Amino acid sequence: MITHTPQNQELSFLAAIFTVCLCVLFGANAVAIKISLSELGVFTTAGLRFGMASAAIFLWARITGRSFKVKSGQVRQLLIISMVFTVQLSLFYLGLSKSNASRGTLMLNLQPFFTLFLAHYFIPGDRITKRKTLGITLGFAGVVFVFLETKGVTAEFRIGDFIILFAAFLWSCSAVYTKRIIHAFKPFHMVLYPMIFSVPFFFLEGFIWDGAMIAHINAKVFCALLYQGLVTASFCFVAWLTLLQKYGAVALHSFIFFMPISGVMLGGLILGEPITVNILIALLLVVAGILFINFKQKKQIPLFPLGRNV
């Protein structure tokens, strides 16, 4: 039987620039979601986004000759991942509708810190080291500064922040479970099938709770929706997977600190969200935590970047 040794080449200059661009694109996704939510229902937006994304990834996999088959024993595992994915994304979109893009980006980027903590208990050999402890501490210290912010922050903002925080925790639970079973799957299966599963539930939620599922679609909203579905959830995923196959996870994850930076800064520039001293301190702490965790990392780390589907 022929085995394929994973490639772990050093990133070329152009590949590094491209990786940074991908991270910035992932980080800007919360801004695009906020634009869509101005005219579309919360859950309807999620349904439209992942409907487009699943169709695009399906076509990519078909064109590139990838197999869609899974073993009968894997169906239950995919069902678990799909159910958590649906609840997680429903909560994230609901929370973001009540908060803003910059705060939502910071909350969501707590996912790797939750994952490290959970992996210590549920993944053999993946222990919390002093370096990881410092990274986790810095990340959660950043959240403290988010909640210390009072300028323009209403009670609904707080509710939205807590909902996003819980969504990040659910994503971490899913990530730990995925890490335990992904060796038996093709990586794109873990993205495509949960998307396909979730779409009808998002539209059902939209029909029940959105009120006006589609109030109005103008060019700005349409472009924001295309960005979410075709850029971040489709193109960026395929591009990241392609880079992953050549360069490996360690090299790529050295750049993920660009994601929260992108989300916060673009939230201020495009949406006019306040970037206060507390938000900047929170950003600095979260980025520092990510850097402590990922730089000089020797062990294998997650296959997919932060915000791969969010």
C-alpha cells in the first residue's frame, strides 16, 4: 500500500503573503455578516451563506475528483458534528446581531483557548504546558477588557457578547471531537456535510423567528452575502486546504493572529464601530495569547484556521 508523507515545506515569500491575505479575509467575515444583517433575517443570512458555500465546495470537490463516500460507522460522527455546527452558527449569528463585528471577532477568537483547555482533558498527549497556560491567560484577560468597555455598550450588547462566547465554546467542543476522529475522514467532509445538514435548519429558524426573512437586498448586502458564501466559506477554505497540503499546519497557523486584527480594524473602518482603549488592549492581549500558543509550536495543531466557517 502506498502511503503519502505530509509535506511541510517552508513558506515562500509569496506563499506567506497569500497566507496573510487569507487570514485578513477570514477576519473580515464578521463585518460582512453585520452588513447582511442590516436587511436580512439572522438565520436567513446563515442559510443563504452556507447554501452558497456548500454548493461551491461540492462543485470544487466534484471537479477535482474527490470522493464523497463515507463509511457507515462515520455517519453518526458526522451527525454529531453537524448538529453542534448548526447550533453553534445559529448562536453566533444571533449574538452578532446584538453585538458588533469588532467585539464579536474578539469573542470568537477565544475558541483556540477553550480548545486547548478541553484538549488537556479529552485528547491523550495534548497537555497544557506553561506556554499554553500563559497564552490562555492572556486571551481571557482580553475578554475582561471587552466587558470593561462601557462606551456605547447597551444591555443587548452584553447579551450578544455572552451568546457569541457560548458559541465559541461550542465550536471548541466540536474542534476537540473533530480532532479525535478526523484521521478517518477526508478533511473537506468535515466541512461540507455539516454545511449541507445545517442549511434547511437555518431556513426553518428563519421562517419561525426572523420575521421578515428578506427585507431588502441592495448591492451592498448582496456583495456582503457573496463574500461570506463564496470568499470565506468557499475560496478561503479551498485555498487554505491547498496551502496546508504543501506547507503544513504549523507554518500556516503562525499567521492566524492577523484574523482578530483584521476583524477589529475593519469593523472600525467600514462599520464605524468605536475602537476604544479597552478594545485595543483586548485585541493586544488576544493576539499575544495566539502568538504564545502558535509560535515555536512543535506538536500538530488544528487543520483549519480560526473562522473557517464563521
